[in-house]
Amino acid sequence: MIFFWKKKTVAAEFVPVVLPDPIDPNASRKKVLVVDDDPVIAKALSLTLSARGYEVVCAADSAEAIRMVREQEPDVMLVDVGLPPDIAMGGARLADGFQVTQWLTIANAKKIPSIIMSGSDKPSYRRQAAAVGANAFLAKPLNKELLTDSIESALEQPTTVTEGFASFKMAGE
């Protein structure tokens, strides 16, 4: 006589999927410039931010970032620290995200809020981000909620423009 054990089947638990609120296609969307030389990170950020209602444009290096700022007029920038050096500005090369952010802050009549991101969470990076006028510093991997909150906070901060250059606020003002 042969016996067969019948496997117990476990009913799969129902897990509801929560979809974000539909985005009104007629609503004005804030434009985010993502500056990162890693195409995977740029694409992931683009998908994440697009799903949250932002219009996203990407640049892979400092030259492209400068061109995109001029052509696309983004509302906020996400700039990676580790950009390849590729532009000579007055003999100096823009070698990283800090320098790109500082140059764009000084060179534009409209101060574009910026968030610097890095794969390293060095305290010196945080200090340098503040020194170049960035609104925030985020370490990778990025927390999506913190990213969105940082962008919203950067967009809410007033930008003061004086004679074509963004004015700088010192700590404690």
C-alpha cells in the first residue's frame, strides 16, 4: 500500500497596494535637475521624483548641468559630489558637485535651491555643502521621504536676488 502526503496549501495573504494620489496633468509641476554621472542613480531618482509629481531633467556632468540650468530653468537641483572634472572656468576646473553648486549659485540671477548628495556621509561634506550655499546634504542611499521633504523644504525657502546675484545668508542670520 502506498501513501501520499498531500501538501498543505497556504492561502496567500492579501496585501493591499496603496497607489499615490493621481497627479493632475494640468497642475504646474516643479522641475528638478538631477546631476549625477551614474545613469542608474539618475534613472532611479527620475522615476521616484516623477512618481511624486515632479518634472525631472538629468545631467551627467558639470557642463551638461550648466547647459540644463540655462535651458530648462529648474526649480531645484540635486547634485552628486562625485562628478568628473570637465570644465575649465578661469583656469580652474569644476571638479566636483560642490564646485558646480557654488558656480551655479554665483553665476545665476535666480538662486536655484540645491541639495548635494554623496555616497559618503563625511561630516566635512556636510560642512562643505553648507559653505557653498546648498540647502541640504543627503547621503546615499537616499531615503525617499527624506528626499521629498528636503526638496519641498528647499522650494519653500525664499530666494533673495540682489543686482543679478543671489545674496548669501550667513549662519545665524
